[in-house]
Amino acid sequence: MTRLLAIESSCDETSVAIVEDGRRIHANVVASQVALHARTGGIVPEVAARAHLRWMIPVLDEACRVAGVDDLRALDGIAVTQGPGLAGSLLVGISMARTLAWETGLPLVPVNHLEGHVYAAWLLDPDEAERPEPVFPLVALVVSGGHTFLVEMTDHLTYRLLGQTVDDAAGEAFDKVGRLLGLPYPGGPSIMAAAAEAVAHDRRFPRAWMGDTGDLSFSGLKTAVRRAVSRELGRDPEHDEPDGSQLPRTVVAEMAWAFQESVVDVLATRTIRAATDRGARCIVMGGGVAANRVLRDRIADGAATLGVPLIVPRPGLCTDNGAMIGAAGHRRFLAGARADESLEARPSWKLAQPAA
């Protein structure tokens, strides 16, 4: 049995978890900054870093209390997100991890945040019944505020990039379009709720298929929504910044539905096509946008047609959390990954290279 303390602070969630064998969660405490950044409609890096400083020790203490850990030396290691993410936010978590490793003598394990989103599919809640692990080869779709990509895994810690966004990540597009439509931050849940109210489903926004590259693009879709909002308001779409809060609720709902449909269509089609082409025996999803019910249902339908299981963590494990870092950290721990007190943040750390 291996138990790791895992620390996540790559963006706007301060989280500490204790995970056994990369699978069973003993504690997973998250301090969210959503309300803090709602004032600006997006994340301000300096504000996020200061909030991590405020919450890191209380979150650590609560995780230890929940897991019944009185002495960290009873654990086997400390995993921490090294990147990618916001440099200042990453530094807070890394500094805490380095200090704890020095104080306890436990090995320090650096983890790629994106790898954490993939390995969230392996996690079990404290009282959850055992279930089969994802099987290889598999295709993993990660869709979050900062990242959107597809990878193939033929074994643990082995990744081949099948496609990625060439501009905005899906979650970033949701946030930007949410602001255009006058909806509350974050955009993902707000757009999903507004779309559910749409009665008419005849609006359509473009899909960027990017040829046969497997890559994705959402910038043009965002621009299309901006122009549509401007036209509805009688504004110049090239010069005026539209205020979607002035739109009728029915129009907002229709636009939210059309935007969501465009994103879901592209993501689901690309994922199922990749699973088919690669002969995947399993599909996994991770990242905050994976909590979108419409996206989950669409990919589940495609997976059922292929006869392969779809594994998606519950919504709380799709967004950033320490448990996913503990899951990925366990695999890195077994592979011998170690760091010392010189560990530094890697804000632009990639997970995989394009497939040949």
C-alpha cells in the first residue's frame, strides 16, 4: 500500500488530497476561488496566487484531519503539480511541497497537471465500491479552461497526442461566450443551464473541423457568437463590444444552445473518430468541461455504439483537485520520479508530442 499527500494549485483551486495506491481517496479538500474571480469575469493571476497563500495551510490541515493522518511521516511521499498553469499559483503549491518534503524526509514527486486530469478516471471515492480500472489502449479527452486535447494511451504514462486546440481551449471559449451572453462566471455551468431553457433549436454556429489533422479550434466560434449578439442588438459587430445582458432571455437561451451544440458536436465527433481509428478499448474524459452533461451523454452514445466503456469522473473530480494529482503521482512514484529542493514551476509543460 502506498499513500501519497497530493497538492494542486495550478490555477484557481487550492487542493490537498491523500490517496492510496493512486486509486482510493482518503481525503480531497478543495478551496475554490470561483466567487473571488466572478467579480472580474475571469482569473487574475496575482489575485489567485494570494488566495492560494491564504488557503494552503487550512486546506492541508483539513485533509489530514479527514484522512486521520496525525504525522505526515506515516505517508510514503508528497506529489505536487509542477505545471502547466499560472506561475505564481504553481509556486505556492511547490513551495509547500518542498517544505513538507524537507521537514519529513519524504520523497517529492513532480506531476503534470494534465496527466492528473487523465488519471482522475482511476479514482474511487472513500465509500465507493471497487470497479474495473480503465483498460489499454484507450483514448483520453481532456477539456478544461486552459487545455483541450486528445491522447492515446497504450500503457501507463505513455501518451501520443492525437489532436489539440490551436487557439482557445473549450473551457476558455465557454467563459468568453458566457460573458458575451451576459451570463454569470464561470461560463460552462451558466451556458449549460441557459441552453436547457431553449425552446427553438434552429440557430446554428460554425464547426471548425481543421481538415484531417485531428486538431480543434474554438476562436472562430467565439467570433461568430459575438457577431450574432451584435446583430441582435443592432450594433456594429466589427467595432462595438456587445452586451448580451440586454438580449431577451429566449434569445440568450437559443444562442447558448447553439454554441454548446457546436462545441459538443466537434468534441464528441473527434473523440469517437479517434477511438475508432486507434482501436481503443476504453474512452476516458477529464477536465472541467467534462462535467457538461450534454457532452458526456453525446460521447457515451458514441462509445456505446463502438461497444467500449466511457469512464468520466464525477463532476467534482473533473475540475482541478488534489486527488487527481495523487492518482497520477502514484504512477510517477512507482516509475521512480523524484525531485529535490530545487524543483521549479513549469507553466508551459506539455504532456505529449503529436502521434506519428
